[in-house]
Amino acid sequence: MPIKMKQSTRQAIKMFADNPEFTCSAVAKKCGITKSAADNIRFKYKSEIRRERDRMKPYDVEPQMELDLSQFPTVDTVKQKLQRAPRMTVDNVVDERAITYGKFENLAEVSQRFKDSLHYFLITRNKYLAPDQQEAMELIFHKFARIVNGDPDHIDNWKDVAGYATLVADRLEGNPR
């Protein structure tokens, strides 16, 4: 039995399927709905959008251009660079991270509690986040956990928090990157 939905929802699903490069703002404008409604449709009906894309005929897709790989290093060049690079062992990396961020077990506990709170409040408020919004929030919570558990003056964590938020804001303004 087909899912019952509004005409504007069907139109938005078709618009997302036919134009994967369109932002939520563009779809909202063309379908006469709000940007947040378009964002929710894209998230909630992603399987329908995928099915609609799969129904496209192969001749509707433009042929791919041939890639010029001459600008990329060869396997031999990469091997030579790796041979000259100092050896970092897994133990060295783990020890270095423990100094900066504290014990992983403690960090994981703080991070998971932040994420559990996010999921709880989204569910109890019947909210949907677009995948990039949810991922950004979870990564921000991970950075917060590193700040709480480790060195709060480690500047990279603060820059990363700003960076994840900026990526979502840019996408919402129609400039995804």
C-alpha cells in the first residue's frame, strides 16, 4: 500500500531525486514549502528519494569524463616517502592522545552521555535532524568530552567545534562544502 503524503511532499521527493545537487533552500522555494520542511523531507524520505533516483533511465545520466591522473603521485613515490618518514607506532599515538585527552575509557563515558542526551531530547520532542546536523552535533559532543576529560586549553578542540557548526551553517545558507 503506498504511503499517503501531501502533494508538496511528493513534489519535494521528486525534486531531490531528480536534482541531487539542489539544496533544501532550492527545493523549498520550488515546492512552496519551508526550508526546514524540505530538510525534514530529505531526511525522513531518503529511501523514497533513493528509489526514485534508481528509476531514472541510464540514458538520463551524463557519461563520466575521463580523469587525468598525471597530477597524482605514483605508488613508488608514495612508498619512497613512507620509507623516509619516521615510524609512528600505535602505542605512541595512543600514549600521546592519553596525555592530551585523558584516559579513553573516561572520555568515552562523557561523550556517550552527551550523545545519549541528544538522542533522548530529539525523541521526546519529536525532532528530526538532517544527517549532517546530527553528525556535527555528535562530533561537537565528542570534542566537548575531550575538553572535559583532557586539556581544556588544547586549541584544536575549540577550532573543531567551530568548524563542525560552520559546515552545517554553510549548508543551510546554500553553500555546502
